[in-house]
Amino acid sequence: MSTSLLLGGHIPSVAGATALAVVDGIVAWSGDDSTGRTCFGDADEVIELRGALVTPAFVDAHVHATSAGLLATGLDLTGCVTLGRCLDLVTRQSRPGTVLWGHGWDETSWPEARPPTRAELDRASGDAPVYLSRIDGHSAAVSSRLLDLAAAAVGVPGWVAEGPLTREAHHHARRAAWESITTGQRRAAQRAFLSEAAARGIAVVHECAGPDVSGLDDLAELLAADHGVEVVGYWGQAVSTPAEARELLAATGAHGLAGDLFCDGALGSRTAALRMPYTDAPSTCGTSYLDVEQISAHVQACTQAGIQAGFHVIGDAATDAVMAGFEAAAAAVGAPALRQCHHRLEHLEMVDRDQARQLAAWGVVASVQPAFDAAWGGAEGMYALRLGGDRAAAMNPFALLETAGVVLAFGSDAPVTPGDPWGTVRAAVGHRSPGSGIGPMEALAAHTYGGYRAAAVTDALAGSLVPGAPASYAIWDGIESGFPAAVSPSCLRTVHHGRVLFELEDALL
């Protein structure tokens, strides 16, 4: 039996607690220091926290581990401020015959206000194949050499001769770039991502894989990695029968057939499906990938097989299709059967009150990304540019969803936004649209407890620090300016099921 006793800290999720005892990976007790010393004074490990903060370890409910890890060795454009700088970086890092994998450009923040053309990429890269995904991951600027590897992209939906590729053309280009990554590069990227997650107090991540996102080998290697950070894998591929659902789940090793099963695309790439046209592109309402019948068939098949289903849904037209699909599924299999499966929706950025109430009645979890609002919300942000002020102000209505009874689970969609859990909590509390934010403790719960609910975990204590809960927690260097902190605190230690995943050297001596 192994016992750890933490003393002299601040545990906001347990009223008045300053101490915590863990026995064999399970929280055994929480309370005041004096009682802790009396009852657990002979603990194998006693940690004097000296005012440090202790929270449940965070759960990032939507990630793409390999893509995020590749930014460490690829071309990270998330901080690039001009088109010229982007092209200069391409020139510096391009190598003939080697695919340059880049991510993160956002033309809406550039003074040129446009993405690179294919001709510009060709001049900048020479003979190198170049794949540069936009910040939202739903379009990419590619070089002619990359298209030599992705000939199937030419002429299909989403193909253009000069600009970024979207839709099916982008999927072909991404697959070609993905296939150029070696097994060693992939594993190194995964390990780098998981190590960084642990250093940020994250103990569980939900990998959202699929045929148009990554691949079976990538998911299998990630699930087999013995890192310590728990990976809950989802595979986004539609099925139509319970037998097909069971077979696909077994073939992928996934936890559910959910995650990035695309109903539509993203607003930044103008592929999110809208009821009304884009304000800055009146000729398009975006792209729908699944119709109501396909959505309903997938939900029915998964429900009958006892498998968690779910979809990527961003635009309001996509939300309408999902609602109609779930309604048809409920009529076929019954609402109680839906509730038992805890189906989930990723992003759910455009949803109204009546829709939220119905989703809550069906037990659907909303896996959402508050950092999207921090990055693109507000009167001058990308949402307003794409949608106009009124539609933009209604984006990501976390308070509405919470009030309706929908369980919220927070994630980053890394590498779209970084895995910064405290930044996510702040973004949820300080939503750019008045009335759409939620309280600090509710935000903390959505990024811890909510992540377990999003994975349909049956242990009702998981994600908490009450006695009997799995000992998954993070220790932080204290919060001096209120909760949540204005600046993200440093993680001193991350523990999952009693196993130390990360510890800052000499921080807890």
C-alpha cells in the first residue's frame, strides 16, 4: 500500500480543503492539515504545498496529437503575422524531395488579407512539396510538387487552380502529405505532444481521428503508446448498421465512432454549413458532408450497438441537420436508448435555446473549444468578418448550453488552438459576447469532470477530488490574482491514477 499526503494547499473544488490523502491511486480523504497529519502522518510521501493550488487533472476533450506534435519539427505558422513572413519561412525550411508540413496560417490577421497562391509557394519552395493547413485545419495551401503526390485532388470538389484547397480536394492533399510522414516521425510527434500535455496539467486527451484526418496506423500507435497520459480514441466514419458499427469499432480500437465525423467544415475556410450566405462571400453557404438520413442512420446504428456516436458540427445549417437526424433516430430507437449512449457533438458553435434543450433531453454532450471565441470572437474578429456582427455575437453560447442542461466538455482542437487549459478556462469565463460566459468553477468542471462525461465514463467520481475518486490531479504554483488566474500558473506535478506523469524539477522539495 502506498500513501501520499498533500498539505498546506488550496483545493477549490473541495470546500475548505487544504490537504489531500491518496492511497494506492485513489483519493482517500480531503480536509484540513491538522486532521491530515493525525490520520495520515505515516504516509510514504508527504508534500508541503506551501499554498500551491491543487485541481483535478485536466481533460482535453478534442485533440489531434500527431498533427500538434509535428509543429515542433515542421513549420509552425500560428504566430506568423504577414504573408511575406509565411513565404520567407517556407523558403528557409523547404528541402527538395521532402514534404514540408506546416500549419496555422490565418489570412484574416495578415495585412495582405489573403492566403498564399500556388505560384508563390512554388517560387518560395523550389522543388519541395509543401502542405500548409489553415489554422482551422479545413483548407490548405499546397505547392505544385505536393499535387504531384496528390493527383486525385485535381478537379474534385474543393479544387481551385491557384488558391487553397477545400473539401474533397483538401482531403486528398492532406492524405498525401500524411503518407509522407515516417513511423519514427509520427511516434516522436505523439510523444512530444503527450509530454507537453502532461506538463500543462493534462492527464487525459480525446484523440479525434478519422479517414479524412489521420489514419488507422496513427491511431493504433497513439493508443499503444505507454506514456501515462490517457488517450481516448475516436474514429470519425459513418456507418449504417449495428454490425458495421461493431466491426469498425473493433478494427480501429476506438472508444466510439464520433469526434471529427464531419457534418460540415469550418467558418475560417468558409466550409461551415450556414442557413444564410457568408457575409464576406455571399455566393456560398458553405459545405454539407452528411445529410439528415446519413446522420440518423449513424446514430441509430451506434445506439443499437451500444456505441457512442457523434459529429463535427459548426454552422447553423449543420446543426439543423444534426437535430433532424437525432430526432429521426429517437423516433426509431427511443429517446431513453439515446440517453444511455451519451452521444457527443464537437464544436457546436451555432445552436439556439430550443435546440440546446432538446440535446440535453437526448443526453448529448457538447465538446466545445472556448479558445475559439478568444481567438476569433469579438466585433473585429474572424467570426464577425465571416458572419456579420449579429450572427457572430451568438457564437459559442456556453451559458445557454449550460442553462439548458447540456453537459459541457472543454478541449483545444490542438493544433488549431494550443493545449492551454487555464487559457481555456479564462476564455470560457471571459467570453467576448456578454452573457455567453460561465462561472469559474463551472469552467473548471467542464475541463475536468466534463471530459469524463464526454467519454461516457461510468465512474461518477472521475474528474473530482472527493474520497473514492481516481487520484488524477495537478499541482500549480498558486494563484495570487483570483480564480481563474489572469496568467496561467506553472504546473508543478501532474498525476493520473496515482502515477506521476510530470514533475517540475525541485519544485516540491
